[in-house]
Amino acid sequence: MSNGNADVSISPEDVDVLKKLGKLFQEKSIEKSPERYEDDLERKFNLFMEETPEFKKGDIVRWKKGLKNKKYPKEDQLCKVVEVLKEPIIEESRDSGSPYYREPLDLILALLDSESGLLVFHYDKRRFELVRRANDKS
């Protein structure tokens, strides 16, 4: 099996090994001592619950550490505020077991994809932090 690079070839056996290693890594990365888990939970809960600044059109924002719950933007990728909705859109199309169920989508952000195309998505503003105000280049 080729991965698209001219000089690299991966056998089906290698693919199986890589999948098993990936699964093992994922399982091990979520194992924590109860104390460490509770400390991490407390820190992320407090970040989520802290007062969100009043974002304005043009502000530069990014995910708060540990609160990323969507594929985009990437962890430290900067985004530009397009709009802050007065009335959030409530995500109800998912079932109640989904982390997106009833998520208030009240922040519209613009970001660039890997090919520099402009993408615009809706998010929960409590998960973002202000990097700098619009027109502030510092």
C-alpha cells in the first residue's frame, strides 16, 4: 500500500501494527492517577466557566488550552471573529449522548485551511480566549 509519497511504501502488516500502536497510545494517554485526573478536570472546568471577554468583530482568538472540541481550528491556530450572535444557535440535531447536544453556538469565526482558503464556522464562545483586539497589532 502506498501513502502517496513516491519513495515510501507501507505493507498491510505495517498498517496493522501502526493502528495497534495508535490505539495503545490513545488508551495510555487517557490513563491518569485519580488525583491527576481530578486536578486536570478542575483546571479545565475553571477555564470553561471563567467569564468570557466580550469578543468583537475582527478580534483575534484561539482555543483555551484543553477546551478544543472540534477538528478546526487547530490547537493554537488563530481565528478572526466574524460575528458574536445575540441569540445562540442551539445544536439539537445530535442525540443527548453527544458533547455537541444543546451546545450554544454564539461565535462565528473565520480561519484559513491548509490551502489558505477562508473557512467560517460557528462555535461556543466559552471555549475561546482573546489573543488581541481588532486593529491592535501588538
